[in-house]
Amino acid sequence: MPRINCSVENCSYNQQKDCCANIVNIGGKGAQDKCDTCCGTFLNRLGYSNLAQYTENRGDIDAILCRVDTCEYHANEHCTLNQIQVGGAEEVDIYTETDCLSFKKK
């Protein structure tokens, strides 16, 4: 199962730098650089509490859905990597301020 290492500490799904969402959506169609990508699954803990505490998922996720057709790891709307890194600014307010740090341009 895929894993997401996440340094966006104020995401509701972040539990000790592991993503606990069941499915992660990476966006950034036509991206040329990692800063053109984002984690569409991000939910700010200020508005959504700590969702990680309510899930049985602890690190392994069901799927990494990927809309970044310019990434080397994109295949049929999924990521072919078993582990990716998601990051962002120090204080993220909205999903567009996150990045898929594993992005590699084709």
C-alpha cells in the first residue's frame, strides 16, 4: 500500500508526519515544477479538527490519485510510486499552498 510522508503539520489527516487519509488526491494538471502541484486532500485542522484520530488508517493509504499528467510517475490517473512526500509553506491555509515534493517532470 502507498504511504504519504507529510510535513504539513496543520492538516487534519497528518499524524506524526504520516497521512491518515484513505485516498489522497494530487492535483496540478500541466505542472512544470513541484510548486505547481498540490494535495487536494488537505483540510486545515483549524476548521476540521484532527480527523486522523478518527481513522483506523495509520500511514498506509488505499490509493494516490494523481491529476498531474506531466509527472513521470503519473499513470492512468494514479501515482506509480509507493511513497511520496507532501509539503508546503510553514503555515498552510488552503490546499493550493501544498506541494507534491515527489513530482518529477517527464
